[in-house]
Amino acid sequence: MKRASPADELVFLPLGGAGEIGMNLNAYGYGPPDARTWIIVDIGVTFGREEQTPGVDLILPDPAYLEDERDNILGIVLTHAHEDHIGALAWLWPKLRAPVYATPFTAALVREKLREQNLLDKVPLTVLPLKGKLALGPFDIEYITLTHSIPEPNGLAIRTPLGLVWHTGDWKIDPDPLIGELTDEASLRAMADEGVLAMVCDSTNVFVEGTSGSEADVREKLTKVIAGCTGRVAVTAFASNVARVESALLAARATGRTPCLVGRSMLRIHGAAQSVGLLKDAPPVIMEEEAAGLDPEKVLFLCTGSQGEPRAALSRIARGEHRHISLRAGDTVVFSSRVIPGNEAAIHGLYNAFIEKGVGLITADDHPVHVSGHPARDELRQMYRWARPRIAVPVHGEQRHIHEHVRLARELQVPETIAPKNGDLIRLAPGPAAVIDEVPAGRLYVDGAVIVETEGEAIRDRKRLGAEGSVHAALALNGKNAIVAGPHLTVRGLSCVDEEDFDIAVSELERTAEAAFAKLNHGERSDDEAVEASLVRALRKAAERVWKKRPLVDVSVLRL
Amino acid sequence: MKRASPADELVFLPLGGAGEIGMNLNAYGYGPPDARTWIIVDIGVTFGREEQTPGVDLILPDPAYLEDERDNILGIVLTHAHEDHIGALAWLWPKLRAPVYATPFTAALVREKLREQNLLDKVPLTVLPLKGKLALGPFDIEYITLTHSIPEPNGLAIRTPLGLVWHTGDWKIDPDPLIGELTDEASLRAMADEGVLAMVCDSTNVFVEGTSGSEADVREKLTKVIAGCTGRVAVTAFASNVARVESALLAARATGRTPCLVGRSMLRIHGAAQSVGLLKDAPPVIMEEEAAGLDPEKVLFLCTGSQGEPRAALSRIARGEHRHISLRAGDTVVFSSRVIPGNEAAIHGLYNAFIEKGVGLITADDHPVHVSGHPARDELRQMYRWARPRIAVPVHGEQRHIHEHVRLARELQVPETIAPKNGDLIRLAPGPAAVIDEVPAGRLYVDGAVIVETEGEAIRDRKRLGAEGSVHAALALNGKNAIVAGPHLTVRGLSCVDEEDFDIAVSELERTAEAAFAKLNHGERSDDEAVEASLVRALRKAAERVWKKRPLVDVSVLRL
């Protein structure tokens, strides 16, 4: 590690996660303002809501600022394998091209993503052991083992000549996490004794009093509730919570049921977990096809789809559209999961569908069959007691979480606090922490084959098309500017009372187009551009009159 | 009231509200199965979520079954003026054409709606007094005063030769509702002494223990929290809760602030309330334009938009886009409202926007500044004690509410319960309650100028256009089936990396269209239909290859 020169600064730049729970992308810069070197910590996605941005499944943080700094990025360091921390890697790596570092389980899932994007041979991926260390230029990085809701959750102690940053990643304090070690309190205390300049910390559950609870409690409860079920039982949980998956598998064994995995990501994570030596004590699982023949009382389905995702296993089962699995009156669904804000309506839709069939529901509302993976307030307090940072930098939250976390840190007497927004360039040292610049920050959409800006023309057009429909007119003109064929109208997405009404409307548009053309021709401007502009204007007006809608209008002028 | 003949039946038919909280439409039928006469109780809307059905603001219950029974409908009886109980009247009345009955405040708001749809002169609207009575064929209807979150909430005691149905409408037990009388316990007890055959009852808050609380408590608290505010204060509440509006106006006066109404529905309801003699003791209000000049400490804005509706006043203020009102650090917004399920993300977005500006928030999460208008479990228990029905028929809820309400009614020893779905034709008498038929039930969309079915072609096309974009090809053919102009391609809503890429893609589609046409021409089938079908097929494939999208593809063939 080099020594600090008088001009050196240590800066923190969140480009995702400071203003939302998902889509984490953090950068740390070191050096004089005109020649910083960077590391990136995590590079995740958030999921498009089909309703808000139709046709867009994945949303990425916009790394434009770091793209310009590409030559100075020393590495992309991953804390854990949740999609909001690794999901953008394969999409954004071509823009950043830095080596990648991760622990074994995370690396196994990253490799799959790279393979899907044909990047496996291009991306240098270094697998670090738990508690491993990594020196990247001025950054000496130590992985510290925490507990969370996925195997191998790590915080990073990032040592620099200007001080140590404790980047928590996602964490909780689980006294019995079932998979993986306990929170490495000794390392945290040792780190704190060195002096922690800044703690960049998870804010997800800052509004939750008390503690988050333990996976061990869930395991016990899950077994108990399933033992009380007759008929078929389906459990839904986040596939990435391998301890939870193991709990469901063990509960199946304990209650005389054979576990059956349902849904692609359940199979994917189950495989990744086995590949790093996890799930050794769990019973073997069967596939859907095999489960069909079993006595209802002898099977337990472990399903994806706890958030009501319409294409996931559980929604298809609820709609009665699943190929191999159907649930009936007397069967039970256990939601070993939470309701992610924004998914309430979809999840309640699932509940309603099952209730209508007479299928019983067991949810975290009434039974302790789920615990969060993020720290509640007592755990946050404990972490501040351990780390004793000079500066509190809350991330991984909407603005309301971040500001509440700032209030909590002040209560806990942390000397400095800062509430970051994405794109805030924050100087952590030297001097008091301060936002010294704002850089471009935003979102990108994965739209079909390409990555585009959220306000790109195609997306804007699709929103308009989706709400207002489209009108297209084609006409052929000869050399004398006379119509020789058309106008031919194509109308899409505009509602009429019936066929007849629709035909009348289309005829009216045809007459409108003809009239607009005639008027234009008299005025003797009839280049393509003028014809198009005039017809578009006239057709827009007509559509608004006929349909009370403002469709996208296009005109094709064919010249003979 | 006629006597029952041996063939007569009393039936209940929910077409909205039995499966959702909004969109209530209930019908009661009396007579032999082949010759029933009907009354309709309430006829409301639900609101389209812009994201789910773009371009659709209003969703109506489908009254198809009742449309066929139009000649036998004796009246449309309205319980109260909430949109989910009266909002569909002006849209569906032309299909039903029955006389309408309402109490004065409800009638005032109904009149406005009829005026907007040019129906005021056509719809026979009878204004009944509170506690009024109404005889419609075999139905003797008595309005019974309840309490809720809008002036003039009424339940209906519907007497028939086969028994009395107690239709609660929306209600709570507010010991001090501020506007209007207390729950008319005496009438309820008297009704119960006659014997109640069935109670058709609000299920909204069946998952909430205890009681809903009183408007009077909110009034006191609202004054207290506003007294503690410096700077500007904005309060948001449902405009239709006139008692709440009055509370905000009185709190303004008590804290030395002039109240200013912001948002169209605030003005509309304020006017309607005054027109029936309400709000007499409230201070006068000023308009936005006048408020701009006032000292920040001397004004209180009462705003629409508590649900985060993007076009409502509060969202525009949060985005800094409101013409007259802006809020800054040190100002306060009081959310005197609840979070309607499904609106979480929008409302949290509002919170975040204000927090980022440094505007303080006071919400029902931390302060008792809101009470629900619907009965919690203790109030439901009280109503069952009062009414002592033989049959419990829960409505006004999703399936999960309705089934929970059935469980509660059983606990309370109600002899019969039934969990209805929209479209269930339920025989209440004679004999045990039972679903004897299922009739068509569904939703209609107000789409621009017309009312359409939810799965209509236009709506389906718009969903596809919104997610996948569109491709249109136009070409002109001469008599010999040779292309004389085009193909001209119009591509909308499909993302490319840049302009150049887009041009390459369009050229590829042009070549695809030419090739498809050439192939077809060799095969000597070249009528318009064949040309269209072949080009559509080829262009779809090409688009999927280029964009990984499945756009709507149309082809215009112009013939010379």
C-alpha cells in the first residue's frame, strides 16, 4: 500500500443503491482528483415491472462515469451472489473490462451468467477464499464473514492510506445461520481497533425495530407447520436462500415427504450450492414429472414465485396452468418469504386464487416461517458498537431509509453522517465527509438485444403505442404528385364498439388523408416531407375526434 | 308488498365487489326463476393502474346479465357517494335505464357525473331523505343511517315477502363522526327484532383487530401536529371525507393558517358539501393563486394525491412541477390517509421525493392522523350482535377477505355463511342459501370514447405494441405483380444501439420483404392476402433475429 501524498483523496461514489433497495453499484476512488484509481464493489440489477416498462425485464445502473474511467479501474469486487449485487456484471462488463473477484459460491453463479453471455473466456475471475485478502493498488481489501440470506455473505474492510472503509454489503446478525459461519465478530473488533474512517452500510430494514431473527427458528417452525398439513404441500421461498431451501428439504424428510424442486432458479441454485459442497445432509430431490405419481401426502413441492411473478411456478399452479402440478381443496401453500414492496397486488392475487380453490395458506403474517436477511435496528446498533466509524454512509435503501438511517447513526453519536444519492461523489478523506461533485447516474434498460437509456426513443414510442395505439397511412404518388394508390390505413390498438363502427372510422381516416393531400397539392408543396407532415397532422386530429385517443401516426409515401 | 307464491325465490347477485374491494355492483332478484324483478344496489368503478392497462383510466363491472333483464329492473339504489359505489352509473345507465335513488349529498355528486355525460335530462333521479323509505315492487327498502368516511352513508334494510336482507354498504362504528348522525342503533335493533334473513356486509378490514377509531380523534391530532409545524404545511386526504376536510380547515384556523384547496376533486367535493349545507362552520378557503403571496407560516394547503397518483396535485408538487406551490426544506406534508394496497410503490416514491428536498413527513405510520372508514373485527362482531342474521354474505373484499369474514361469522355462530364470487347467483330463500347458477361477470374498460371488453382486440394489440413495438411495410404493385415502389419500412418502439445500427436493421427488413415477395412471385400466388401473409411472416422472423423482440407486423399492399 502506497503512502498518501498531500493531494490524495479517498472518495465514494454510489451509482446504484443510494435511492433504491435494488441495483447496487458502488465505486471507491483514490488519488488526486485528476488521477484517481478505482475499485467497484458489486454490480447488480433491479427487475423491471412488466406494467411500468413493458418489454423490459432487467434494469441496470448506468456506469457512464466509470466507463470513462475504465483504464483506472483495478477490479470489480463482489460481496455476495444476490442478483442486485451481481446481476449486471455480464451486461456491463464489456463497458468496464476490469478483473472480477468473488468467493466460491458467488463465483459459481457469476460463471453461469458469464457463460450465458458468451463472456466466460473473456472475464478474468479470481476466486478468493472466505476471509481472503486482496491488494488492488492503494486498496488493501479484506473479506470479513457476515450472515445474510445467501451463502457466503461478506463485508469488505477496505484499507487505504487515508483510512479504512468498512463496506458491509448485505448482512444481519444471525445467531444460528445453519449454513456458513457466524458473524466474524473477532475480525470486526480487530478492525475497529485500527479505527474505522467510514462505514457504508445496509439500510433496508432501518424502519424495523428489534432483530431480524434466525434461520434456525424458521427451520424448526417450517417442520412443525408442514407436519400439521394433510394433502399436498407447496413451499415457496427465494431459491438463493440455500439455508432455507435446506430447511424445506429437511422438513420434507422429517414429515415423510419427498421433496420436489419446481422452477428454473430453484434447480439452478440447488446445483450451484451442491457444486461448492453445500446441501450434503439434505435428502435427494425428485423432478416434477416423477412427483405426479406420488401420494399427495408423500410429496413436498419447493417452488419459485413467492413474489407472484406471473410466469413463475407458483403463479402457474395457482392459475391451474402447470404441466405437472395442481393443488386442490385441502392442500397447503407455505409462503416462506416476505412481500417485497411493490409486489403486494400480485402476491394478494396469488392468495386469492388459492383461497378460491380451498387451498390453505400459511404466511409470515401469521406464522414465523420467514426471517429477513437484513439488519433490524438493534442489529444496526450492534454493528455501530462494533465498528465505531467516524462517518456513517447509509446505502441500500430508498431516500426514506437512508435518511432514517442517518437519524439512527446520529442518535448513536456517530460524529459524521452523510445521506448519499446515486451519482454523489463523496470525499471521505481528508477533511470532513462532503459531496464534492455530482456525476451522471441513472438507469439502463435491457431491451431485447440491446442496452438502452430509459428515455430512449424506442421506449418512449412503446409507452405511447401501449396507451394510445397506432395509425399508419400508406399512399403511392406518381411523378405528377397525383395519388395512384391508397391511402391505405392500418389502425391498431384503437377500440370501437363493433366491426361496422371500426370500418366507418377507417373510412373517415381515409377521407381525412385524401382531403389533407388535396389541400396540400393545391398549395403546390408536395415533397415527401410535406406530404407526411400534413397527413400526420390531419390524421392525429381525426383520431382524437373519433377515438378520444392520441395514437402514434406514421405515413409512408411511395413514389413511382 | 305482495305475498310470496310457492314458486318465488329471493336471490342475490354480486357482479362487482365479491372478489375485489372496489367496483361494487349488487343485484337482488325476486320472483319465480323465469320471471324475476330486480333492484340494483350501487354501481361503482375501480381505477385502472396506468401500468397494467395503459390508456385505461376507468374499469367498470360488466352488467351483461342485467342488461338482458333490463325491463325487469325496478331501480338503482345508491348507498353512498364513493366512486366504487356510484362511479359507473353514468357509463352503464344507458345499458340499464332504470330510475335512480339516492340521498341528497350522493345525489349532488351523481348529478355532476350525469351532467358530464350529457345524461342529466335522461336519468330519473329521486332524492330520498336520510332514513327514507322506498317501495319497488316486492322490495320495501329502508335507508338506515350508518357512519363511514363520507357524508350520508346508508345501509339498506330490504324487506321482501321471503325475508329481510340487511345490506350494510360501507360502514364503521364511529362514536363521533363529526358530520352526520351516529349509527342508527335503534333502527338496527328494531330491524333485528323483525328477524334478518341475510346480512350482506363489508369485508374490507376483516383482517384488522379491534376498532377503526373516530374522526374526532383525528381532528384533535391533526390540529396538534400542525401546531407543531413551522414553514408551509400541506395536508393530503381523500376529498370525499368531508369530516376530514373540515378537520383540516378547522386545524388551519386554530393554527393561524389560511386554508387553500389544491386539486380538482378537492374543489368539487367542497362545493358539493356546501350545496347540501355542510362545512358551515369551516373557515373560507382561498385558491392556489392567492396562496402564493402568503407568508409560509400562514397557509395550509389541502391537497389531492394521497395515493401518489402521478397527475394529482401532491405528485406535481413533489416533482417541483406545480404552477403555484412549491415545498422546501423545513416544510411539512401530512398524509391524513392510508396506503391503498397496490399503491405502495407510488406513495413511497412521493415520500422519497419530499425527504430528498428536506420536507418533513407526518404519516399514519407514526401519528394517529388517519382512521379507516371500514369496520375492524370488533365492529363486525358488534354488527352481527345487532343484526343477528340467519345468513352471512360477506362482500366488498378480495377472496381472502371474504373467506376470512366467513370464518369470523362462523365463530359468531351465524347459522349459515356463503362466500360469493362475482357472477354467483345466490338463492337466499326459500331453503338454505346456495349458489344456484353462475352468470357472466367480468370487467369492462373505458377506453377513450367507448366501453370495451378487457380482452378486446384493441387492448390486446396495445399490450403487444407496448412490450414489443411495431413494424410496418408498405409496397406498391402493378398489374403484373411487380414491385413498382417500396417496400417502405416503418419501425417503432424497437431499440438499437445507435442511428447507424437502426438504418442497418431497417435495410435488412427491406431486403427480407423483397426476398419474401420474390419467393412468393415465383410460386405464382400473389393476391394481396398471400403477399401480406408472407411478408408478415418473414418480417416477424427477421425482427426476432435482429431485436430479440416480437413486434406487431403489418403490411400495406397498394395496387396500381
